[in-house]
Amino acid sequence: MTDVWVAGAGMTRIGRRSEPLQDLMAEAGLNALAAAGLEQPDAVVVATMNPEEFVGDGNFASSVASYLGLAEVPALRVETATSSGAAAFYAGFAQIAAGLRRTVLVVGGEKMTHLPTPKVSELIGRSIDAYERSYGATMPALAGLITRALIARQGLTLREMAQVSVKNHANGARNDCAHFREPVTLDDVLNSRMVADPLRLLHCCPISDGAAAVVLTAERTAVRVAGIGQGMDTLAVRHRHDLVSFRATQAAAHAAFAMAGFGPERVDFAELHDAFAPFELIALEDIGLVPPGKAGHITLDGETALDGRLPINPSGGLKARGHPLAATGLAQIVECVWQLTGQAEGRQLDGRVALAHSIGGLATNNWITLLEGA
């Protein structure tokens, strides 16, 4: 298998944007190409979760390729719900690893803030089981159910859970691309509006617009893709073996570490999918970055802060950087690349191995990507 390297990375500012989605994706893609010193890749992989209903446009791979000035370059679209960006990265990786292409531009994006919040929630909610949805289940409601199980079975405290949001907002305040750049306190989180008991507003990520992109290459650069893994679980939460861990994350981590030839002890920092604050804590344990039952404790103690033993979500995570759905998996990878190449101004870490974790739907189709600095 051919080694795959990251030649360039780019991202728009994430938040409430007025530009069309294609413009945002072209901005991110052209920035990544410029960073790679490349005018035209051999292929383009596009990630969007639901542009047909969010923005009313289809045939989106061709649309984005045209906006990029790459209308004659082979392009395809990848979708695995909210992990679409990570899945698109894999599709680009596989083409190079198989020797089919030498360079691939991977770009993901979403635009949602122009729609009313109930409509956005309905569209996102279509990625969960239809039977559970027919009984009123929503993404926040199921996340609240899982959080209740964490509190009951593992003793997770409200302060431990709130500290995830406090930490990630502190990191987002250092990130020029972040949706939210204001720090919050524990009291702010604990007193924010209830969304789905026990989850409050400041436990939940925002609705965001934005795009992110990377250029993958067979030529050696400063960042190598060390491993990548996909994991799956039942669409229906009621059919799962466990509520307080995600099998899809565990399987993805096992596959990624097996490909890389090393274990979680080598990871220096990580970008984890914290659409809801407790999901970061679940991921820490599912991936093997901390022992079972310890994630909340080490977070409250500051071990996952920027200056801690294992920095988590230096970008601000989905909670503060924002969550433009199909852009998110790539935005996590962009942050890892910037950290590994000394470009994370204001929040720069020291490390050689980075991990990105992306959740599709309610932990149905998950990905782990491992990047290693040369």
C-alpha cells in the first residue's frame, strides 16, 4: 500500500455565513491547494450531508468542482451523515493508497443557519432510526438518554460534564476560525437553558456554516496518514449492547491503530467529536486514551486542557469551533495538520501524533484518523 501524505489544508471561518455553500467550499479547497502548491489535483472528493434540502442543490460533486475551476477533474460525493468529512478523507486516502491517483483534493462543507432551528433539527434527525423518531426521538433527546445512563452507571457528575464545554470554549477563544470565541464558566454552563435533561444549551454544539479541505498526495510531506479506521453500530439505539460506550468508535480505533502499528499511548493530542459534551468523555475511554470511568475526573483536573498531559480539542471542538456537519471531520483533520506543522497560532501544541474522531449520526458510522508528523 502506498504511503499517503497531507500536502495542504484549508478552512473557512465557521459560524453564520452569508455566502452560498459552493463559495465556502471553493474558498476552503483553493486555500488547501495553495498550501500544497498545487493548481490541479488528479481527483476531487466532496462531502456534504444533505445539500438537496439544506440549500436546494443536487449533483454536488460536479457543482463544487465547477466552482473550484476543476469541472473536468473526476469528482465524487461521499455521505455518512455527520461523519461525511472523515469518510471523504478515507475515500481520497484509498485512491492514493491503491495507486489510482497521485493527488486528491478532499473538501467538505454545510450551510444551515439560514433555516429555522426546528427545520435544521428535523433534517439532522433523519439520520437516526425511523421507528425511534416516530416516537419523538431527536438527536438531543437520545444524547440526553445516554448522558442519564452515564450519570447512573458511571457516576459522571454535572461539573465534570460542564468542564468539557468550559475547556473547549477556552480553546475556541484562541481560534480565529471558531464559531464561538468567548470563554464560559462552569456556572454559565450549569445555568444555561435546558435542552434535553440533563443536557443544557452550553453542553450542545451550535448550528454552523463552513467548509474545510485537505490535499492528499503520494509524495512525502511533513504529515503522514498513519492509520484510518471505520466502525459501525446499529442505527437503532434500542438495539445496542451498551448505552455508555459507542461500539462504532471502539471498532474504528482498533482498525486505525492496527494500520498504524502503534497504540493510543502514542497519541499526543486529539480532536474528538463533542456534538454533546459527554460524547467527548465517552470517546476518550472508547479510544483507549484514558482508563474506563476516568474521563470526567481527568477533564475536571485539567489533564485535557491545552497545557495538560493530553490536550483534547485544541480547536475548540464542535462545541466552540462549530459543527457544519460534513465539514467537521475535515476541520478536525485540518486542525491536526496545523498543529503538526506549527501553524496553530495562539494555541500551538508540541507533539508528533494526532488523532481525529468523527461520529456519523448517533454513533452509527464513526471514523478514527491518525496523523504523524515527519
